[in-house]
Amino acid sequence: MKCRSSRRCKADDRIHDLRFAVYDLCANVLRAPRFTRHPVVKRQLTITLEPIDEAALASKRKMSDGMGAVVYFAGVVRAIEENRAIHAIEYEAFQPMAEHQFNLLFSEMEKRWPIESVRLVHRIGVVQVNQPSLWVEVVAPHRGEAFAACEWLIDEMKRVVPIWKKPFV
Amino acid sequence: MKIAVHFYSYFKDLTGSAETIETLPPGGTIADLLNQLTARFPELGAMRNSTLVAVGVDYQGRGYVLKEGDEVSLFPPVQGG
């Protein structure tokens, strides 16, 4: 909706900032950490034009003896996007900001869960249907924190990491 | 002061460019910048409430006071994954 007056624009801008602040409050306070450990989490972030090789990623997994859970998630391009048949999606990233925002999220994960490592690969460029566009792995002592951390990371990524998709019909 | 503005995703289509330079008076805010940009690119006006704004690599609110040399990025809600 277009602003009809300068006063209306200012009110809309204040509402926008307030909504952003409330969302952050909900994300950061209501979903409070269940753990207070602050381990140094091993991070691996890759934003790439190359296809995601899940087998190669799995073969490079490293876990210490105290770790009992590995959760990984692959996001795959569907053949239907917004009720339309598609054959591919093109991903675009504002890469320096995407890397920065991912690292902020990884730092937040360190505070919230006692995870040992996080690895994330996100495709950019054209990704065909049935091909993975996202691969995330979290290693933690127990499944609870591994699942929670992995889901939180993906949810937050979809909120703050500047990556966009353009379907090809 | 001159502010470099970068557009991402379909904002490039709405504006017909990936970047532009705007001139603002000292003390100008992101809200002021958006006012100028929507006057110049009316198609952005319809997206104003959902437009995300970053200065450098960090998000900033509409009240953020810009300074000479800031690199501002405007884009629609993100869609990764």
C-alpha cells in the first residue's frame, strides 16, 4: 500500500520498526536457551554455484567421543512452486551480508545449545527440481538439542539471510 | 551527502537497475532515503512496508541516521532454503 501522506509514511515506518523489534523479541526471548554452555562451535559455511554432494559431505563428518547426535537436513527444489509447475529455481544472494548473517546465527546457536559443530551449504544459481538447494548438519551430545538447533537455524535463515529465489516455469 | 543504494532480487526489475546514488541532506535517515526513492521509483512504494534495509551487512531500522559513504541495500523479504 502506498503512503498517502508524509504523516502516514512516518507512521508506517514506525510500525515497521516496531514489528521488527517485536519479532526479534519473540525470537530471542520467548524461544529462550535451555543451556548456558558456551563451547566453541566448529563452523563450516559454503555458499556455492556447485551442486551439493551429500555423500562427500557425510564422508567428511567429524565427531568427538562425547557427541551422540547428528541431525542433517536437505532442502530440495520441488516441482510445484506457488501452485505452478516449475523446472528449476534460481537462487540469488547478497553474499557478504549472507555470510555475515549466517555467522551471527551460528554465534547465537553457540549460546543456546551445547552443539559441537554446524555445517551449512546453500546453493546459488540455477538448481533443478529434485536437487538440493540447502544442506545443514548439526552435531550435538543429544538429539533434542541437535534437532532444536537445526530447526532454529533454518527458521532464522529464512528470516534474515539475504537469499532469494526465482522459479523457472 | 551521497549514499550508494543497491537493489536485490526483483527490486532490480522494479527500478530497472542494480544500484543508484542518492543525495541526502546531513542527518538524513533511512526513512528519508525511502521517501526519495519511492518518489523516483514509484513501483517501490507498494513494497515499502515489507522492504528490508541494510547498511553494509547489518539490518537497520527506518530511523537510522545515514552518513556519507554508507552503502545501503534494499530488498524484499528473504526466501532462502
